[in-house]
Amino acid sequence: MKHAFLIIAHNELRILNILLTMLDDSRNDIYLHLDKKWKLNIQNLHYPQKAQLFLIEKRMDIRWGDISLIKLEFRLFRMAFANGPYLYYHLLSGVDLPIKSQDYIHEFFQKNYGKEFVGFAQGEDNKIDCYNKVMKFHLFSRHFQSSNKLLVHSRIWLERILNKILTRNSSITFKKGAQWVSFTNGCCQYILSKEKSILKRFKYTKCGDEIFLQTLVYNSPFYERCYNVCDEYIGNQREIDWKRGNPYNWTIEDKDFLSHSNKLFARKIIGKNIDLALYIQKLFCNN
């Protein structure tokens, strides 16, 4: 059974093309969304020869922290599920790369079939952050990163008033973690069955893309099937470093660390570190 790789990209064409090259395997189908804001000449995109590439039509304008990202993820899940079933669905960004060969990755998931690779953030700080993002009202989420000072101050002022007079009650236990996950066909079906309620509940929240899927899995039988619920990045098999950045951009100096990592994917690698991306490609690409 094939794997579905769901990619959300908004810049860094050279890294994205290396990612597409490394996923170019007959055992993979690739679903790719290119952000509407990205003025990309589609002719410069690498088209795989062995894997089938599905480009998401009607490109969306995705904004940080906004519900648009949740909506996009559901679009990717729906499209892939309709073409499935797949053994696993892998959500990646356009600046992620595999740090194992396709043979290794497919063997790993075959060996661990039935496990869900969803990471759960640990610690009291993450618990408080999760609460603030979903239990308080956040307005104008498409403009969280706006440079318009009047808009920013107005939003903060309105949110303070609204959160003093209204409360968001919920019997659900919310969990957060990295949005980059890998899950089974059964889990995908379950997630899609909750789309309507998720979009309703996560309206007027902040960074819900880091919370909705973890919350769904935690409150379902799929939680017992998670690969690791105590370590976020063992749990999702992603090498991500938040201690040195937001997250840290891996460089060529990290090549030995990444090449010997026990994870399957790394993020993030940007264009100015193309030498690292080329090194990883040469080391782990089957083609």
C-alpha cells in the first residue's frame, strides 16, 4: 500500500524541489499546496517521474496562527483520503527533508504499522500556552503578524474586553504539539469525520493548527496507538530544534547530527543552507 505525502509550501523553491526529488518513489503519492501569496513560476517546479504529484487547485492565502491553516490541512486530508487508502499520511512543510532513505522509511512504517506518529508537547508552559490559545477569544487572526499598529492595538484592546465578559467552556481536554505528523488511514478517516466540529470550535483561536489534531487524537482510541506520548519529537519522528530558533534552521555544521539521527524527517532547512540540503539529498536519495 502506498504512502501519501502532504506538503504545505510557501517559499524556498530549491529546498522544495529537493524534497520532491527525495520523495520521488513509486510507493509514494505527493499532494502539494503552494501558497497563493507565492509568486512562483510553476514551470520551475520539479515534477516527479515515479511518484504521482497532485497539485492543490485554488491555492489558499495561508496566514500564521489563522484557521486558514486548519482548513488547508483538511483539504489535503480529504483529497488524499479520496484517492486512498494509504498506509500512512505524512504532513510536511516545504522546508522539511527526509533524513533517511525511502527504503528505510517504508520499512520503518511497515514494521510499526498501526502506530500513530503524533507528537504531544510536554510541560506546564505548553499546558498554559495551549489554554490561552483555545480558551480565550482571538480576533482578526488573519492579521496576527500585521505591521499596522492601529490594527494590532485595536485587536488587543477588543480581545481584553471580550475575554473579561465571555468565557469559553469546554468539556474537552486540549493538547498541543507540532502540526507535522504521520498517521494511519483509520486515523485520517476519524479526523475527517470531525471536520465540521473542529472548524466551529477553533474559530477565534490562535495557532489552532498546533492543537486540533493532538486534541482529536488524545480524546480518541487512537491515543493508545501513539508511538510515543512522552517525547514530542520521538512521537512524530521529526528532528526539530526550538531551543536555538523558532525553529532553528539546520546548517551544514549539523550534517553529522542529522545523518545519524534516529528520526525520519528534519525541519527546517532554508535556501541559504542549500549545501546541507544537497548533502542530505546525496546521502539519502534512492534515485
